[in-house]
Amino acid sequence: MFDLTFHPGGVRPYPTLCRRDALRVGGLSAFGLSAAALLRAEATRAADAPAPRAKSVVLVYLGGGLSHHDSFDLKPDASAEVRGQYRPIASNVAGLDVGELLPRMAQTMDKVCLVRSGAHNNDHHETATNWVMSGRFGSAFGDWPALGAVAAHELGFSGELPPYVSIPRNPSFTWELGRSAFLGGRYESFKAGDPNDANFRVRDLSLPGAIAESRVARRQSLLEAVDGLARGIEGNDQILAYDEYQQRAASMVLSGKAREAFAIDQEPAERRDRFGRTTFGQSCLLARRLVERGVRYVTINYGGWDHHAKIFPSLDKKLPEFDQGFSALVTDLHERGLTKDTLVVCMGEFGRTPKINKDQGRDHWAPAASLLFCGAGVRTGQVLGSTDRDGAYTTSKPFAPADVGCTILESLGINPRKHLHTPDGRPVEILDTGNFMSELFV
């Protein structure tokens, strides 16, 4: 659903200043920082924005935590309680093995870069998810905007399509995650729904059958008249924010381009079969359609990896779905030349414990995880980082959530050290730690 949410606190786009802001900035002079210096510093940060490598990002999010031991970092020489039941198979990259339930990915590893050294220190689902999706550590409740919301804020709309889309919806465990936090409702993701549903229709982009477009246009005229009254209320930023968002939503509803972008039923049956007739497979196909048409940030939410018990019967079903959908996404983007300016990132919030527990499952494990990258200049067919004999701890090139966040933002041409402003006007850096993962590109 395209939520028409009021912008909390009425954030004004910087550097527009009201008298209250001027007084607040003026108060900084006691610390030797004038308003002019503050504005110059902000202008310098904007000028420091990196040259973009990518027009779009596709984040494949494996909520719950993929078991790296059973997929991309097998330990065949470890004890039975660590190595599990899957055999390694050779990939099309010399010396690189993957799990036996990933035969399609085995033939796709030359098109991706495998990172075996994702690492942090929090094994709580919500907290870790918000951390890896935003690049900043906070509470479980999402203090910081997701990278997709930051991309929407910084890059804006492209024509009539939303800049930030989640398929089928944002990740969730006990509540929704990956949201826009203090940036407000206008930068929330557009929730596409399940593209594998036989009656898939994107809510708010399909006109009810009984309502002609001319009637919708008349309704829009009425809304504009009502909104004109609201604009007369001086300083009501919430009303103005709603007006802007409502206009964008109406433009999408009336736009044939927007409806066509989500029309997955236009894809040939054989191509849909290639991705897999599953929610994940069709989500990957829809993501390709969206970035092909200019959507800047797409999150594919593929949860269900939290296997505390009976992990192998679960992975027997999950890994083949992932194998088919993700390999098809990478291959299709490559064949269409879209990897040139699309960055694809695949990750969960953490890995799984080295030892299989008493319930034949693996528990949460933050010190080690496997991630996949491709596109936007990523040097493919390589492996970065490593873990120890049991896959418990990284032994080289550890990459933290902030490093991944910096890499995503800089690839889009966004300076991760740029200041955003909270509803009370407080400037905060998008990311306060982290470094660009240059090893991916050399």
C-alpha cells in the first residue's frame, strides 16, 4: 500500500530556515560556529557526493538469517555437528564450492562476488535487521531510516514511479522493519504485494472497474480545491507534505507507465517459469521490471530463514527456491545489460551458529555471515573474506553493516556523511561509521 502518512513534525527541506531556525543556529555562535559556517559546511558535504556507479539498487533480504554453513561457506572438514548434511559442489569459478542445493547458483558464481565475512555483534532479529537495513545501530524500533528511504529522500521520484519499493512488503518479525523513521511518510516504501498471486493487482495503482478515468480526474479536481484551502494555513508543513504526497500518488494511479511497470503478467510464461512460480521467484522478476523502468531502490523481502529446529527439512525447501529465483535475477539483469548500472546486494541480518543444536537447528549468530554482490562495477567471480575452520568468526576482511551501507549509498552517488535533519531540526549524519567496500570493485 502507498501509505498517505503525514510527515511527523513537519520537516522543512534544508536549507530553508524560519525565524525559529535562525535563532537556533544563531545560538551556536557561542561555540564559534556561525550560521554562514554551518551552511558552508553543508554545501561542502553536498559537493563531496561521490560519482554514482549505479542508478538502482536491488536488495534481496533473507530475513531470519541464512545459514552460511549450508549455502556459501561450507566446512566439509569440520566435525559432523558443524558441517551439517550438505555436500559441497564445484561452481564455475575455480576453487569455489557452494552447497549441493544451489546448483543454479553454482553456475552463476562468475557473475557475483561472494563475501564470507559479514560480521557484527547483535543477534536480536529486530535490532540487527534495522542495523543492516539502515547502516546505523539503534534500538529494535527503527531509530534510523532504512537505506531505501534515504535513497528516496536524496534521489526523489523518477517520473511517475516510486523511488523505493518493497516486494511483497517490508520485512517484519513482530512489527514492520526497514521504514523511513524520522524522514517521514513521504519516504516510506511502496508495498507491491505478492506478484505470485493469481489475482495480483498493485493496490492504489489499479482503477476500480466501475470508475472511469474522467471521474477520477474530477475527484482530483475536488481534492485540489480542498487542498487549496489547506495551503492557506500558513506554516502547516504537515498539510503541505500531505499535498505533495497525494499529488504523487494520484499521478501514479492515472499513469499507464506506473501500472505497466507492475504488470508482471505481461512477461512470457517461460520467463516466469525460469524465475520460479513462487513468491520469491516472481518478486525477483518484478524487481527486474522495476529497475529497468527507473525505480531507484527495491527491497525483495524473502523471510523464513530462522531455523532453530529441523533446519535441514526447511532448507530442503528454501534453498532450491532461492537458487532458482536469485540465479535467474542475476542472469536476467546480466543478459539485458542492466548490471552495468544496477547494484544487487543479497544478505540477511546475521548468520547461524556453527554447531547444530539439540533440536537439529542452528541459532542466531552475528559474528559471521555470507553476502552476495553484483553489478555497478563489482568485480565478479571473486571471494572476499574468510571464516575459521568452524565458520564461527571472520579471519580476514570483516565487513560491518555500516560498510555495506556506505557502499550502497556511495554507489548511488549519495554522501553517507551528509547531514539529514530530524523533525526538531537537529542535524545527524546519514551514517556515522563505515567505509566504502573498495575491495568489491578492484
